[in-house]
Amino acid sequence: GAVVSQHPSWVICKSGTSVKIECRSLDFQATTMFWYRQFPKQSLMLMATSNEGSKATYEQGVEKDKFLINHASLTLSTLTVTSAHPEDSSFYICSARGVANPYEQYFGPGTRLTVT
Amino acid sequence: AQKITQTQPGMFVQEKEAVTLDCTYDTSDQSYGLFWYKQPSSGEMIFLIYQGSYDEQNATEGRYSLNFQKARKSANLVISASQLGDSAMYFCAMREVYNYGQNFVFGPGTRLSVLP
């Protein structure tokens, strides 16, 4: 099946700093990528949808200036958490949808962010 | 409004027995898709099974089957012959397709524990 990777798998940063999370589709071209966040013992909540070469569409309540999403190529999307605060600590998961099978989403392994 | 409902926050099942995880959904669309994902403690989302709204047959994938009752808007996951490795969180998700894109929403999840 299609493979999606995320880097880093976990990161600890200090409050006020920014951290970038990468999401890559390894063996297919991802026309659309999705970013989710998951708090402990809760479900996944969609943060934003990004299409290659265009601006991301953010879900209601998600600050676009705080969570910068770039989808510069068909295999890479990045999520940058700017001026991170402890409440941003969460599990961030990306998923990708390809041209070959537009009805399936392939999930990355997730990135655990801890802001101290 | 909650689009996906999973009424069982936690379930226990004896090894080698079958278990049914409930999922009900709410949509006014005729075309939609239903998914089940498994999330072990490692955090990765593992695709299990898919059912399209127009599929007349219940989907099956190995030990997983989806009991799709369209009129009742339910899509229960049945796991036969449970194994210890099945212990995980299970999420039901729905994809609605619109002209301008798609909406992918997850239920709150059910934690399944398989007992030896």
C-alpha cells in the first residue's frame, strides 16, 4: 500500500519557539494532504486541508497564522507551529490522498509534539 | 452536530471470540464512504475496511467485516477470532464528497481490549 512518512516522530521544544513537521508521500503523488491533531484519549480533529500549489483550507477555530501549512510539491507538505505554547502539545497526524485512488487517505505515523 | 457516533468508549473481548464495535453516522448525502481505522499505542492509523454508500454487499477484509445497515445509518465493525494484537483504539470515519471537495470526519473511538 501507499506509504506516508512524517518527520520528526517526536519533538520537544521550548515555549515561544517554532517547530516544523514534514509529511511525505513516499511512493505516490499526493494531490491533497490533510493535517490532524489528536489530544490524549480523544479522536482526530481535522486542522486543515492543503492542495499542492495552493493555500491551505483551515477548519473553523484553527489559527492559520499559528499553524502554517505549505504544500510545495506533490510529495511534501509541512506544518509549522509558530510561537508554540504548552497547549499546542499534541499528536499531529498527516494523511495524503493520491491521484490514483482519490477515495482513499493514507496516514502518516504521527508526530508527538511536547512544548515545555 | 456529531456526525459519527461510537457509543462504546471501551470494550473487552476474550481472545478468539468475535466482537462488534458500533458506529452510527449522520448524513443527508446519497454518496458517502465509511471507514474503520485501528490506532495501536504507537499512534499510527491503520486502515481496516471501507464501505461505499452504494455498495450492496457488506465489505469484508480478512477477519474484519462491516455490517452496513443503510436505513439505520449504522456501520458496525465485526472482528472475528480476536487476537491479543487487536487491542487498540478503533475509529469509525465518514467521507462525504461534495462538488468542492470532501469532508472526512472521525468518531470518538472505541478502545478494545482483548483478554487472554
